[in-house]
Amino acid sequence: MQIKTSSFNPVQYLDTQTAGTPILILTGMGCSYHEWYEIVQTLQTTNWVLSFHRHSWRERDGVHRTSHAVQQLKTLLTHCNVDEPILLVGHSYGGLIAQEFAIRHPDQLKGLLLVDSTSVDLHELDTLDTPVLGTLSSDATWIKQCRYYATQTND
């Protein structure tokens, strides 16, 4: 795994420079790609893995927005000469950025994986009547209940 400091903007990013499908990992807010070390090690055997530290990028107004992060992502892809659709992995706040990237640039995505992601519809989650973890009697009961919820519609 290589950690580079780029001259196009003082940013730390990870680029395995390995052959295969490009996978870009967007970590959670305040998280480091170092936390994904074992996953990167596994993925790089058959894929090209990229990630970057968003917090090392400074915006002119000092405010971090998802739209800024999407632009940072595009800048990194250009800098690393990624010229094919990517698999985008978004964890937590990185998932929110990944969703915005998917909406704005669907042609640049091969796939999208959200890991414990923040939702663009976060406010709707508060209205759901969902079970409280640990209140059901067994894992089998919990799984059955989750499958039931997965089949529900707005009707």
C-alpha cells in the first residue's frame, strides 16, 4: 500500500496501483483509510484500490460540504487517471457522499456499496416503527422480523 502526497493539492491518498477494477473507499467522517487496511490488503489482490483523507483538503470558505467532497473525489479520479467506472464504497458520512456522487455521476459508477451509511432521507428514519436491538428473544426471531420489514412498502 502506498501513501502519496500530491502536488495538485496537499492531500494524502491511498493508491495501491494494482490491476483490476478500481474501487474507491470513502471513509466515515474523521476516519482514516488506515482503518480499512485489512480490507484494502484483500481487495488489492484483484482490484485497484483508492481512498483519500477528505479532512486534508481545505475549501476556500472553510466549510466542508458533500458537494465539495464529490468534487474532491472527481479530482482524485482525474489525478490518478481512472478512466473507467468505479466501484464506490461509502462508510457512514462517506456513504452520504457516495450517494451524492451516484446521483450526479451515474455513468462513472460500476457499483455502489453503502456500509452503515448516513441516508439522504435520514429524517424519514425517525418516523419508522422499527424494533429495538436486543428486545427480541433470539437471532432467528430478529432475522425473521428484519425479513418482514424488508418486504414492507409504503402502501
